[in-house]
Amino acid sequence: MAVEKLFVKEGIKISEVEEFLKKRFEKAGYSHSEIQRTPLGTRIIIHVHKPGLVIGRSGRKVNEITEEIKEKFGFENPLLDVREVSEPFLDANIVARRIANSIERGINYKKVANYYLEKVMEAGAVGIQIEISGKIGGVERSREQKFRMGFVAHSGEYAERLVDVGYTQANIKPGIIGVKVKIMKALPKEVIVEKKVEVKENV
């Protein structure tokens, strides 16, 4: 098999595993997974807000899902590593999924977006941008609306290194709504934030 075809096939498999895990562990606050090849087998790192719902009592659930992944995707000796997302409001994937769930429940998209802008900033983010696209607000044609708060880098090294990006979809009667979230968790060390200090003189 050509190298290009091998990479495409591997990419498709990784995408299928990601979709499988997303659906299986949505209630656990699923964020994303990482797949690493090791001499002992295939290590799959699952990032979730509530790891207990993935692991189960005495590790029963994680053992079951390991066997299911082995049979469904043909991984040799898969090893599952479950890691906790301690602050879900700073995880772009989790925030995007929560926004989508709220839209699917019929909550106004503007109200949802503004709520999460506040929550993410309260959690300590430098900035957040939410993009909601599709037939929103009862319009017939698809359109996109952006909501921003704080500072978010959109290109270059800072965007790659410091911005967490999450994307998902909400399924409602008019059609599919795309939800994209960008969260900048910290400022670059090179950036110095200056504060203006007012000095009052005693008269």
C-alpha cells in the first residue's frame, strides 16, 4: 500500500474512533482523545470532565470499552488512559458541545453564547470567541454570527500554541447548526500587560 493511502486510511480510523468515543462518553463531559503508538500496543488517551463515568466500578467499563475498540477498529492491544479535564469552562470542545446541547433544547443561541462568554472568562481565560453558523434566529438562509470577549489570537505561533479550538454540531428542525469555540487560556510570556496607576497627591 502506498504511503499516502496508508496515511489516509489511518486518518479515517482515528476520526472514526473520535466519533465513537464522543457519542459513548458525552454524559461524562467528553473533550477529545489522543492515539499514540507504543512498543506495547496502541495507547488511547481519553480526556473527560467526569472520568468515573468512563472507568466504572473496579474499572469494569474501561475494560469493556477497550475490548469493543479492539474488535471494532482492529487495534492490537489497545491501552486506555482516562484523564480528567479539571476545568470544563476552559476546554473548547466541552464548551462547544454544551452550547450545541442548549441550542438543541430550544434555548436562544444569543442567550447561550453570552452565558458561556461570561463563564469562560470567569474561569480565567484571556479571551473567547464563539462562532454559530446555519439557519439561526429563524432565518431561511444560513448565516454566521460571532461572539467575542477578551483577546484571542487567530493566526501565527500564539494561535497554535495558546488557543484551544473546539467544533461540533447541533441538530435542530431547520437543519444543522455549526458551533466553533476558540479559547485563549493564557497570554504569551513576551506580552506585558501595563496597568495605569493613578497617584493622588495630598493637599
